[in-house]
Amino acid sequence: MFIINFNFIKPIEEVNRYTEQHRNYVAKQYEEGRFIIGGPLEPRSGGIVISDMKKKEEIIEVLKKDPLIVEGVAEYSLTEFTPLMSAENLKSYVK
């Protein structure tokens, strides 16, 4: 499992030009089961996504196509972790 941390590297006005495209792209990843949960940071300087994808290389391929990355207004970092505990409704993700 991975935490994807998006960080905006351009002014928010520039980021806003691609936000709708980004949200549409990310929505597709949720529909296809690649992403579990996510949303913007407060204050709005980026966002966080939790992914249940198994291979880092596959996540990188997905992220390279995200409009925020393609347009150079955001960068991302990945943190891999193994879930050991969760709330009852998330037990299916615990190893």
C-alpha cells in the first residue's frame, strides 16, 4: 500500500487551470480500484491519496499521466507501508 503525496510547485492560479482534468483522471483511478481515498491538503498546497496498488512501478506509470504532473504544476512522493491495524470497515486492507 502507498501514500501518494502531491505537492504544488506552481502558484495556485496555475494549478487551478488543470484541477478539473486532474480530478477526472483521479476519479478514473478510483473507479478502476487503484486508489482508495484521498483529497486536498488544508491549506491547499497539494493532496494525499492512499493506493492499494502493489507495485511502485505501476503507480509511477499512473502518476506520470496525471494532468498536474504532465503540466508541471505538481510533483509527488511515494511512501510504501504495510497496514497492520485498521478500523473494522477497513479490515480487508490489513495484512
